[in-house]
Amino acid sequence: MTEREAYIILNLIPGIGAARAEALINAFGSASEIFSQSAGKLACVPKIPAALATKIANWRDNIDLTAELDFAERGGVRIITRDDEDYPQNLSEIYDPPLCLYVRGILPKFDLRTVAVVGSRRMTKYGRMMARRLSEDAAYAGWKVVSGLAYGIDAVAHQATLDAGGITVAVLGGGLARIHPQDHIPLARAIIEHGGAVISEYPMDYPVSRQSFPRRNRIVSGLSRAVVVVEADIDSGAMITAGIALEQGRQVFAVPGQADNQQARGCHKLIREGACLVENFGDVIREFEFQPDMKQNESSVLHQQDLFSNLDGDEQKVVEQLRDEAKNFDELVAELEISTGELLGIMMRLEVKMVVKQELGRVYRLL
């Protein structure tokens, strides 16, 4: 038995999580060695009750590893274990990291530019607008967006990221063969087709439950550098995600709402307790990014060249107009011969990407 197979089997046995798996591995030296032990020896390990030890020793009685691997392969699903090099580093550092990740699509590099956008299933019109705006701007800035594929804010965040040409990852509360809700199967397919991924820690046919969703939330925040809560009542799943994020050392942001809106109570509570108030995605960026130095030394020039290489054609045209001097908005409209609305969209994207800065009088200059 390989280490990879051992991790998958451990993940298939009910009652084994990261803590118990770690205790077993520490006791016997590796995951594969666990399955060469008797039930008596397994039961001597702290945190392993006798009934669970018997299940582990007799795992073949209830688990068909070959069937699970075949099921995953037929579904185009890749299983990444804690023993694999491409297991996300930031996820391995959280408390209770998943033993396995089932991945459909392309799992991106979860670098510093990864944000979770979460919120209420019963969103308001304002919540929808803010979730869309924040997710679009995150995508324009080159950030990946993580959420849970649920109704409401989650679905808006995924769709807005796709509409902006960005990468988004959906974390499920059940197996990949049981996408929930089923109404979002087309959205899950679009996420995969546009370079993102739909992932789960659960076996292929694992059903969703009241317990699986809170556990899913620790992966949503664990993959991210920041968590943005758009709308949430006091006892909502989004608030659970925010609490887990704080325990994991992630930065939490909250969108303020109307004082009489029940779906804003959670966000206001987070802000009172120290979460960063967020009005636009620039607030998130400013929390993490230093402004580039005004001096055009070698490193800043290289940094600028790297930013400019990721711009589309219209954005490059604006940059060319601003290379020598700052210009106001009306000058740019005249010189580029485009509509005001088109230029507004381009300048918003460039501001989010921290390529240009707007000054008084609608004057723009390169950073």
C-alpha cells in the first residue's frame, strides 16, 4: 500500500480526521504502516477508541478503494492527499487540515492574492450588488475568489468573477458526485471550464449534512488570505467562516449595511469587534499592499513592466497615454476616441490593478 492510498483510505473511514490521523502516523511512522497493525495495537494510540481501531484494522470489510478511485477517474476528479507535493501549503498549516482534496478542474496556486467572498443565502439587492462589485474588482486585480457555491452571495461571487474573466474556486459541503444545490451544476461546470476548480474533502458520493457545511467553511477560509463577509445574520454560516478565519490568522473584512437590515447584523458585529470595514476592493488591497515607490529605480521599473504585461489592449493604450505625464479624464477621452462609459470601466480596472491613481480634478497618473 502506498502513502497516497493510505491517506485516501483514512479519509474514507468515518470518524477519522486530521487529529486522529496524525496520532496514528506519529505512533507507527507513516500512513501506510497504520494498516499493517492489529486492532489491539491501534487501540493503544491516544484518541483511538476500540470501535474505531476495529474499523481501521478491518477496513476492507466496508471500504472499496478501487471503486472509489474508479469513480473519481470516471468523473474527471483528481484526488490530492496530504502526501502529495501539490497539496496547498496554506491549507496544510491550518488546524484540522483535510486529509484529501477531491478536485475537478484546475487547482490554482493559492498565493497571497486569494480572497474568500461569503455571505447570506437570503441576500438583499444591495448585498447582490456589493458581492458582484467586490468579486469583479478582485478578478480585475488578479485575485482568485473562493466561495461555497451556495445560494445567494456565494453564487453571485462565483458568477461575477467568471464574468470579469477571473479564476474562482468552489468548496463543496458534500462529494463531487452530489453537487449541492443541483441548480448550481451549470455554474460549477462554468467554473471548471474557465480555469477554476470545484473541490471537496469528502468522498465522491458523500451526502451534504448540517455538520458538513461548517467543516467546509474552514477550507474556504484556509485557502484564502482574506475573507470578505458581504451580508450575514448573527448566527449564519458566513459568521462561522469569519470566526474560523480569525482563528486561522486570516484578515476579515465586512461590508456595512443598513442599520435595520437583519442581514447586516453579523457584518456590523464583526466591524465592532475589529474586522476591517470594506466599501470597495481597494480597501482589501490597501490592507496588504504597499504603494510602489515614486522613484523610478530599477526594481520599480521591473515591477511596473510586470504589471503592464498583464493588461488588455485598451488598458495598454491608456498606459501609453500616461507614460510621460498625468492627464485628466476628458483629455484621455479625446485622445483615445472612446466613450466616457468605456473609459470609466478601463480606469476602474487600472485603479484596482494599482497601475494608475486618480488625483483631484479627475487627473490620472501611473503609479
